[in-house]
Amino acid sequence: MDSIEYAELSSKLEGLSIQLFDLAKELNKRPEKPPRDLLYEALAKAKLEYRTVRFNRTNGFNKQVYADLESIQKATNVPLSNQGLSFIQYQQDVDGTTFLDSILTHASGQELSCRNRLIIPAYTGAKSDNQRYGESLAYLKRQVAQSMLGIVACFDEADNDDADTSEAQWNMTTRKAMAGDEAPATVDQGVLSEKITKDQLEDLYYELNDYPIMTKALLRGLGITQLADLPKAKYHQEMTRIRQQKISLKDQPQTKW
């Protein structure tokens, strides 16, 4: 190799090294968060124009009240459109798992997306696969839509979920009643004034759907007459217990549910 060829090769290698160095710097850069300032501003303005979303449906089995997707869309479609916003939800399968994709888009091109796995209750014989799929999908769509669009469904405009009873108050007073040391605790005693939220109540109804015997046992054990009176301090414990009991009842006849 003569000196001219060597100089040309060295120049090419130097140029390649510079390109590789620049590429490494680009790869090491932290990905910047996509801008959403226009989307957030538009959503804030749209929320001021929302119509009140009220509970308009009742579950025939457990008497649960909820706001359906139609009422959510009627309350938000026009305000969202006025601000250049669009909300889209669709499901898709990824490697055998079904997901619900929800996207809030703005006319500027900015968007906010969310992906949630669709969990379908185990087959119990009470409902077909399509029924369980449809109910689970509708439930998830409602929950995600309310969360992403900032919606709180209510009975009336003055409705709120504020509570002032602490978990410590529950632990000190109600445990005695649960153990039989005094009369069963009720909402009138004050210690149960911090009830579960409406979202927690909806989740509880969903878990206990098709399990009337388990529901009655839960109410009797807590000394309450309706699930809405479940103390917030006991929610997670009871949900865990319910799910464990459902697993143990999976192979039992439906008459024991």
C-alpha cells in the first residue's frame, strides 16, 4: 500500500469514527417526553363544559348503580370536539392477551394514550364466554374513560365522597363489635362513616356478581346491610378474601356460591 492509498484509508476511517461517535451520542440521549401542553390546556377547557354525568343504570342482580358509556359520551363529546379533542378506545390481541387501548388526541397532533389488560372472570357456567367478554370490556371502557377524561359520576351535583373517620378509629371500636363483645357495628355508630368509594363499590359488586351466598355471608360477618356500608379500612382485606374464596369455590356446585 503506497502512501496515497494509506492516507485515503486513514481519512475514511477517521470519518467513520466521527459518525459512530455522533451516533453513540444520539443513542445515549434520554428520550424526551412528547409535548402535551396544548392537549392538557384543551382538556382543562373541555372539562368546564362537561354536562353532569349521573348514574343512569342499575345492575339487575346486585342493584348497583353506574353511568354507562352512552351517558359519558353524551356529556363529553361536544365539549371535547369544541376544543379539538377526540377520545378513541379499541381492543386488540397481543400474543394471546387482549388489551384495551385508549387514546385522547388533540388537533395539534399531541396525544395521551393508555393500555389496560382486559381481565375476564373465570367461567362459572352462569354466563357464556361472549357475555363475560362483553361485560368485562364495557366495564373497563367506563373506568378508563372516566379516569382519562376526568369524570366523576354522581347522583347530584352536590355529591362528594369526603369522609373524616380514620382507620385507627375502625380498628379500636369496630373490632370489638366484630368479635361479639358488643352489638354489631353499624353506620349509626359513627365508626363506619368512612365508607368505600363509588369506584371501590363498583369493583366489589363486580367481584361478587353471581355469588349471592358469599355476598350475604360478607354482610352478615361485617354487621352491615348493604355493600355500600363496607368500611374503607377493610376494603383491600375483604377483596383479597373474596378472590381467595372464589378460587376455592371454582369446582363446587353453583348452589354453594
